[in-house]
Amino acid sequence: MKSQLDTLLSGLLVERLSGFKYILAAYLCRKADLDDESVKIIRDYSQKGKLVYVSFQSSNIALMMLYRLLEKNDLARPRLALECKPFLLQSFSHLFKRFFGKIRHLFKRKNESVFCTEFVENEFSESRPILFSMLADDYFLKRYVEQKYDTLYYLIEMQKNSEEPFFLMPQTVFWTRKPDKSGRGDKTFRSSSDKGFFSAFLSAATPSYVHMITPLNLKEYIAEHEGKSSEEIAHSIRDSLIEEQQKEDRVVLGPVLAPKNEMMERVLNHRNVREAIDRISQEDNRSKKRLRKKAYSYYREIAADFSITYIRFFGIILNWIFRKIFSGFIIDEEFIPVIKEAAKAGPVVLVPCHRSHMDSLILSYAFFQKRVIPPHIAAGVNLSFFPIGSVFRHSGAFFIRRTFKNLKLYPEVFKQYLKTLLLDRYQLEFFIEGGRTRTGRLLYPRPGLLSYIIEAADQGYAGDVTFVPISINYDRVLEEGAYFREINGKDKQRENFRSILSGWKVLKKDYGYVYVNAGKPFTLNGIRNGSTVSELVPKIGNRIVTEIAKAVTISPVAFVTLAMLLYRKKGVSHDDLLRSANYVFSVIKALNIRCSDVFTSKSITAIIEQVMDSYSKDSIITKVEDADTADLLYTITDDNRRLIAFYKNSIAHHFLPLFSMANIFCRVEDSRISRNDFNSSLTELITLLKYEYVLPEDNEEAIGVQVDLLLNDFFVANRFVQVEGDIIIINDQAWVCDDLKLLATGVEDILESYYCAVHSIEKIKKKSMEINAFTKVLAEHGKALFVTGRLSIVESISVPVFKNSMRLLSERGIVSEKSVSKRKTMIEILDKDKAVLFKKEIARLMVQ
């Protein structure tokens, strides 16, 4: 074996870095690292079999970087690097032997192989990995002409005779995070491609990192390709690994960036836009020249101007801001892997919920920190103001108007731009709800962009599209004060530079943690199932929102807020709050709802104290100690109840079956109800709430499973009811009535909002009103009803809920909505008699 090593193996490395080699490696790797995911992969697979690092680079610097990072993370390092010429990692004596070996070989026949099976077996027996470069230029011709120069071929032959699996671990160096641009000509300048010594040396001065791609089990691969020769398997593996590396490139670097003018040419000179201009010119008798100028103006308004330099700089600013205002980010460990896997398969559309202006910033920040190219984001045109609009545009935002009403050319330009992004396989992000929720509850999905994405796929721009629903929720949102004002009927303030400057005061406050989770991804073709576009749009929208709802994390603030607001009174004792909190937590456990890790490390009492301390510090609640009993009371004003109802509502959908069941049990007259009557009452109530809680298509089955769990594991377990065959018997003790009423409060605020709306319609004398003015009248009338005791929950006075109720009232034939301009919608009262009947129906469902 020694003679073979001396004469055949040019890849024998030093045992460890020392002296000049150590100094050089430390300098070159000062801005490089091995990501956490790769460290975990190496450690996990080293326990499962033999490791073979497969490098897509062969330069000395790339190899030294890997070696140094493995050493730094205390991971197994190779002593053998095949199909490389790693002189920087070899001892002087070895280099000397190689030099004279080459001279001798000038006068001898060529070597028979480049692989020493005995030596590799020895390395494996000592738990050392080996490394080979798969794309080394110097060895390509030899490998192509003569199979004996192919390391992979020999590894396959070895694996066939070994019981223990060999894991091929592809690894690549990303020298920079900068996406490649078209027109550069030379592929060697790609950010992850191999480099010569001097270019690699210069690249090492910028932040770079080594990444491991998912390992390939060589034993399983050979078994799956039984009957093929080792040579055929080697070719197949090469193709597979190169394809995986290209997918990883797209995830990290994104597609090759086209110059700004090239993208403009592709969009504005596309047949679809040209035909639209011709059609509109004929229909409206307008000159094509003016229409082309208008199309150009629209494009400039819409298009992003992506720049990784901006993102890197913006990331530094965001990092500083986020450290100031948030305690931290709780990002599900499966979140980034889910995105990466989806991105490798094809075009990806990220669809987060929209609770705050921070949502898109947080997602892009999380992506960049986790070394995934940030997405192109569909942002409202209201955010394109100077100077922040320029920063967003360079960070990947493209801008869309709220409405396309009375615009003919604009939607054609926008659609073609969107189709081009999908064709180039950019990751896209848009908010399915349109605008931000003001109540905390998820909004009904808007169809706009979905129909364009489906159209793009049907026309061959995107192939199959993967949708990734994303939940982002907060302990506290920055806009809570603004949301309270809008719920109260104040007009939304337009975003501008002055509002940005005035927003610096938020840096003085801690808004707690941010929770980011991915729902279950699904593909367009997987959900299509023969549906037409008109059927598919609401189907996809509903699926996205319900997946987001499932992924929402129960945060400590939302948990305690919900438990507190179940009480309708202005003061709650600590013992009462603990009682309701324990009820809520038992439901979390029964339904296995995702919740913050703090619930495993702290008691419910400690969580309550933590949240109440925060609320007390912000003057949202007041702590009062009863001098006689030493009981601790938490008091809250009506305005502050409405302020923090946002956090209760953000998780209330998880508890809809609980609240609805308690509502029904409270209304049973004889303490007995059949299962059929119970199911009918449940369907009636939940259907009434469908515009506040977006229900899955299979809501009866999905909710039915939760109802069965809650009936046995909560209501029976807590002695609220007992079940005898098909009959549910409600415990008639006073404490049961009180606690059922407490739990029924969870849906009472919406019922009271609807009651207020129909009660107001009875009193309003005008036949029609603009919707904003109309809902403000409802809010004023609601305040009067609350003061007189007709309403018992102050947060039921909510302008956003009143606006949602218009859809329900339109469905019932009580009112109609008519859009008369881009920003103006009229409400016409159609039938007050129906309003009276509906009011009685709602009153029957309310628990006073």
C-alpha cells in the first residue's frame, strides 16, 4: 500500500493544519462558516455509515476552506482528497516525493488507477471520511476516456462488497451571496462555481460559506438501479448530484438576474402587451404611441429592481431595529427546509398572513439570515413613497394597486410582469388577505393575484406552482394603537415619510417575540382536480388561509389575553384568571395545538404574571390588591379591552369549537339535548360566523373531529356534561352555568356585533349610505347599546366586523353593496323586515 501511496495518490493531506498553513487558512476563512444545517447533517450521518465528501470545487482555497471549517466545528476531516491537486494541504516531504515521482513516470508507462481500495478501507475503518472532486477540469479527460480514473466508479465497486452504507455528501462553496447576472459570458464567475487560486483568494475576503446538500445513500441507490453496471450507475449519480447542486444554487442565489432594461423589453414587447395596446387603441380611439408611453409608466411603477447589495445593507439596519424592538424570533426548525424543498421542485409562491407592516420585512430578513434568496414581494403601491419605496424596490418588492377598476392597460402590464417572474422562477410572496387584519382574525382571502398565477401556469409560464402558507404572529404588534383607532371608526392614515420618522418612538418599546411557521405546502396541480379557474381561485384561497390558521402559534400574550377577555367584567381576580387559563390550556393539550416553548418551561401562573407585568408596565391593566382578602385584581378599561382584543382574536379560531359548544350548552332549556339537535345547532352557529372565521372546505368533518375530542376530553372530563347514548346531559349546578357562560363569551362578541348591525338598520332613516359613513353610524349606535346594557362586550363595537357583516346581510337580502368608484362603496338598505327577523335569530343564539 505504501508504494501505491507514494506513486499514485496525489491527494494525501496533512493530519492537521499547523504553521503557515494554519495562518493562511485562518485568514482565508475569517469570513466563512459552515451553516448549522450542514453541521447537523455531518454529525447525524457519521453515525449511520461511511462519509464521502463530494466537492463541486477542486481549488486549493475551496478545499482549505472546507478542511478548516470541519476542524473548527470538531467534525471528521478527510486525509485523502482524490481528483484534486491540494498542494496547500500537503506536507513539504509529500510534495517533494510527488515531484520526483512525476519525473520517474515520464520514463514509465501510465498508472493503472488513481484509487487505492486498501487505503480507503483503512480510512473508513478509522472513521475518517474521504473526499473527491466531481467536476475537476484536470481529471475530466482521463475520467471520460478511461474509467479507471473515476473515483466514483471504485466507490460503487467497494459499496457492492460492503454491508455498511457509504453516504455521498455533496458540498459546495458559495463565495458570495450575489445572484449571477446574465450577460457575463464566463460561467466560471458564478457565485458557487470553482475558481482559480487568485480569484478564490480574492473571493475569500467576502462573506462565504460551505453548505452540505442532502446526502445520497450509495447502498440504496445501487439497489434501486439493480441490473445496471457500475459505470452506468456512476453516470447516473453524477447527473443526479449536479442537478441537486443546481437546485441548491437557485435556492441560495436565485435565478440569473436579467438587466433592468432586458426585463422591461421582455415584458413591454411581449405579444400579450402589444395585442392589448392594439385592442385598447381601437376600442377607445387612443393613439398607440400614448398607450405605449402609458405602459412604460405602469412598468416603472410596478417593477422591482432587485439588488443583493441593498438587501445586505438593509439587513444590517433591520438587524439593529429588530434587536431594539423584539425579544427574538421563534422560527420553526422545519420552516426553511420546507421552503428549500419547495423551491427545488419549481416556482414557489409564499403566502403569509398579514398582521403588520413588519411581516414582509421579517420574512425577507429570515430568508437572508438562513442563506435563502429573499422573495419578490407584491406590495401595495401605498408603500412606494420616497425614500422607503426605493429601498423596498431594490429589496425585491414590486408594487400593485389596490384596485384595477376602470384600468384596461395596467392589468395587462402587471400580469405580464408577474408571468415573467414566474417563468424565470423567482420566488414570489403576496398576502392572500390583501390588507392587514385590524381585528387579529384572519381575513377572507382575496382572489386577485391567485387568478393571475393560475393563468400563468395554464399558459406554460410556470409549470406546477407550489404554494407555501406561512403564519407570522407576534406577542405585540407595532400598529396596535393605529388598529384601535380604526376599529373605533377613524380613517386609516396614509403611509408617508413623516409617518416613518414619527415611528422611531417604537424603538423604545419591547414588542416581545415573533413566531414564524410554515403551513403544509401544496401544489396547483395537486389541488386542481378538474376544477375551472373560477372554482380553483376560492378553493386555493380557502386552503391557504386554513393552513395558515393551523400553523398559528399560541403565544403567552395571546393565551393570557384570551383567558382574561372571556370575562365580561372590568376587573378579574388572579384566581379567576388562572381558572380560565387552565381551561384554555387543557383545550390546547386536548387538540394538540402548536404553542410557544415557554409553556413547557414555565407554569401557567408564571406566564400570567409575565404577561400582566408587561401590560401593567404599558398601563393597559392596573393591578389592585384587596386590603381585606389580599386577593390580586387586574382591572382594565373598555378602551384597553378593545386594544388588546387583537391578540385574543389572533388565536381564537383554534377554540371556535370550544366556544360554540359552550354557547349551545348554555342555551339548552331542559339540560338535555340529542346529538342530532346538537350537531344542527353547531352547524347553524358556525355557518353564521363564516365571514369572521374562514372555515376549511371539509369544515363539518374537521370540526367534527375536534368536537368529539372536546366533548370527552374537556366537557365530560371537567364535569360540565355527561353523555348517555345519544343524549348529552348538561350539569345544572351553578358553577357549571357560570363557566359555560364564560367559555361561550369567545363567540359572543361577534354575535353582538351582528345584533348591533341589524338593530341599527331598523333605526336608520336613510335608504343608502357610503360604507365608511354607514359603519361609523353602526359604531355610534353600538356605543349606545353598550351603555344601556343591550350589549355586554365592548369589543363587539368594531368597524371592521361591521364591514364584514355587510357580506352576511347582503347574503340575507337585508342590504346590498354597490361599488360606485375606485374607493367608494354604497350600502343600500333593502328590507328592514328581514333585518327584524334576523335580529331575533341572532338574539336567540346570544348568551346574556
